[in-house]
Amino acid sequence: DMEFDLDPCFINTKYECLRPTPLKPKYNQCLVELLEVIEHARELNGEERNALSYRHAIAALKVYPRNIESYAEARKIIGIGPKIGNHIKEFLTTGTIPEAEEINASEKYQTLDIFSRVYGVGYKTARKWYQKGYKSIRECMKDPYLTHVQRLGLELFDDFQKKMSRQDIQEILDILNKVIKTMYPDCMITPVGGYRRGKEFSGDLDVVVSHPQETVANNLLKDIVEILINKGHLKHKLFYGQPSAKNKKDVPSELISSHKNIMDNLDKCFCAFIQPSTQICRQVDLIIAPYSQYPTAVLGWTGSKQFERSIRNFAKKERKMTFASHGLFLNVVPRRRVCVTSEKDVFDILGIPWVEPEMRNC
Ligand code: TTP
Ligand code: MN
Ligand code: MN
Ligand code: MN
């Protein structure tokens, strides 16, 4: 029997939020990449539960303090059951995972992957388009049932596919700061998402905007969007408003299924923003948070998605609380809001050790 000398930062748990995960795994990189291929294929296939199992296993392998050397060793990790364990065994004996290789070579998955990258298109629509026989973005544009957002997504596909460097993002942040603060000097503008987690390249820019005067937040979204349009920065609104029960039908269904926590009650505008220096249309997600909800909004929008999911599960199952971007709540009847004054406060109240944003990359 083997005992492992585990790195203190490897915590064998099903809650990824309880341990720090850096951007780049030190070990098991090759294995992780192959498992990510299978995980993504499961998502594209609509097997969300199964995809989730892979995400747990992948997250655990990313922080494991050395290269896995045997099936038995792998199986001691929470989240690695017989199925994924067998893939690891295949990897250890052949240097690859046959199923991942098949997926990579499959024309079907390549097509589904491209379709699912279109803004406003989820896995369901991607599969529908594939079943209709479409093979390219150009062919999808002729579909007679496109929603307004899907049409925009297809038209902006090439631009949105271009990743933003940190410098690209800084350029947009400078504009947002300048434009918003001429109108509201006390506004707080915080970049979140992958940028805040330290990613070198991002698909979009996520920004939480707040104001110390609670009532100012009421008009913030409308005013900011208006001035950004007037100044010629904002080209399209991809989503605008509050995805409350009332206007739920206006939210592209793909947004709800692919981003479960879109259902926070925060005002938001997902927009297409022209980057001046390149004239490339960039995707910018603006989130408005009343001052009292600023800490949870920043925490909830920093991600990663898996980190957020694990916080929500931990709060619910281990603390009988609800964590959402619009607040932290005690699950008593009636549900009671817990006041928080900082991101750190949320960790403290939940009893989760502080994790730096750069270490939330599970
Ligand atoms: P994303 O911008 O989708 O992801 P990301 O910033 O981690 O990576 P990318 O470079 O591809 O943009 O979402 C940012 C975080 O915001 C994500 O971790 C989860 C959260 N989020 C919500 O809470 N609600 C939403 O509706 C969306 C879209 C994201
Ligand atoms: Mn992002
Ligand atoms: Mn994204
Ligand atoms: Mn985003």
C-alpha cells in the first residue's frame, strides 16, 4: 500500500473552491488536455451530468502535486471513479486516450464545436444546426429561424473569435473608466472574469460597475449604455436588462443553460464594443451591482465557472445558505440576506479559506 506525500495545497475534496488552482497545472497537463476533449464532447452531446464528472476529475488532476503513475493512485482522488480511472490507465499505457483521439478526428465534433462558439448559440442549437446538415457558419446564416442575437453572433463570429490580450482589455477598461466617470465620478469599475484570474488571453471582458450611493445604481445601466452608444463605442446590445422571471422569455435559452447563474438579479448589458485601435468588435459584459451587492457580484463574476459552481454547492449543502452574484442568503423561512462588506467577508462567513482570484482557475 502506498502513502502519498501530498503537497499541502492539494486538498482532496469535491469542492474546488476549498483549494487554490493556478492557471497552469504543474503536472498531468497532457492527461488533463485529453480529458478536456472528452468533457467538451459530452457537453456538445447534451450529457451535462457526465461532463460535470469530467470537470471534477480534471480540476483534481490540475492541482495534483505530481504526475499520476498508476490506476490505483488515480482512484484515490475524489472525483475519479472507474470510468475516468480507466481512461487514465489507457493514457498511462499508450500515452493517449483513444476516445479523445476519435473525438478530435471527428468531423461532427469539429462542426458542433464551431457552432457552439457562436454568441447566442448553445449546445442544443449547435446540434440542431448540425442535424439540418449545416457545415459552416456561412450555411447557418441562411437558417430561416435565427433569433436576432444568433444573427448578430454569426455576423460577429470572426471578431468574437479573436482573443484579447491584457493590453487590448486595458484599452477598453481605460475607455469605460473615462466615459463612465465623467458622468458618475464615484463609480467603481472592476474587471472580473478570466482577466481578473490572470488569463493572458480572454474571449470577452467582464466588468462589474457599482456606486456607493445605493439609489444611483437604479439608473446606472441605462445611463452608461446610452453614453457608450452616443460616443460610438457600443455597437450592439446582445442582451440588456434583468433576466428576472418576468422577462425570462427574452433571454436566449442558451444563455440560461450554458451559464446557470445568469439568473442573478443584477442589471446587465452584454454588448459588442468597438475597440478603437483595432476596430475589432469585442464582447463586453457590463454588470451593475447596487453597493450592498458589490462584493458578491465581484466574487460571482470572477469565476471560474467551476469555482462558482462549487461555492454555490458548498453554501447550499454544507452551510444551508445560498450564494448568488446578487447576495448571500440564509436558507431559513423567509430567506434572510446576510450583509457582506467585502469579497473576503463572503469567504469568512461561508468558512472557505481565502482564495486569490489568480488561484480560482479550476
Ligand atoms: P465568462 O466571461 O463566460 O468566462 P471567463 O471570463 O471565465 O472566460 P472567457 O475568457 O472565455 O471570457 O464568465 C465570467 C464569469 O461570470 C464566469 O465565471 C461565471 C460568471 N457568469 C455569471 O455569473 N453569469 C453569467 O450570465 C455569465 C455569462 C457568467
Ligand atoms: Mn469573460
Ligand atoms: Mn466566455
Ligand atoms: Mn463574459
